[in-house]
Amino acid sequence: MTEQQRTTISTNQAPGAIGPYSQAVQYGNMLFTSGQLGMDADGQFAQTASEQAERSLLNVKAILEAAGFGMEHIIKTTVFLKDMNDFQAVNEVYASFFAEPYPARSAVQVARLPKDGLVEIEVVAIKS
């Protein structure tokens, strides 16, 4: 893979990386985001799982826009939850960001998220 085919995406409209990774990487017409926690660009977490899901998806949207993509280009999402009991509340927020045809999705409960977040969402997008 050459560096001309691979582009690192970064925006100050979403939290910066808290480790050795990129907010997103574009490879050709594909975009892969890192997991986005439910905090704003200043690192402040929302309180509830549903509020964190909204913030996470707003971060995803900002990163997509920085790369010239939109939410309609998302084909796959992965939702990480600290507590699967929050699934319904997170799902309601999630549904407000997407229209049919919906992206494929996985949702899993994890033991712990970075910075003790409640929700983290990553996506794969393709632009034709």
C-alpha cells in the first residue's frame, strides 16, 4: 500500500486521538473511523448512555464530513456498550442518525471502554 492511496483524516470537531492512532483512515473510496467515545472535542463526557451515543455519532459525522463523506455512506457500524441494558436507549438515538437502507451493525457489551466511557462507535464508509 502506498501513502498516496492512504490518507489520514483529522478534525478538531471531534476528540483527538488519545493514543498512537488516527481519527480515521481513508483508503481509496473507503473510510475507516476509530472508535468514537461519547465526549465532545474538549474531552467532556455526556452523562447518560443515550447522550454519549448521540455525541459519539456526532463525532463520527464530523470525521466523515472532514473526509468529504456523509452518514449515508456508512455501510457498517460497531457499537461497544459498557452495559447491554443500555441497548434500547442507545438504539433509539442510533436510529435518529440513519435512514434506510441501514448499515450493517454489530453491538457488543465490553468489560471497559477508554476513559470509562459508556458507549463507543466505529464505522466503515464507502463512497461510490
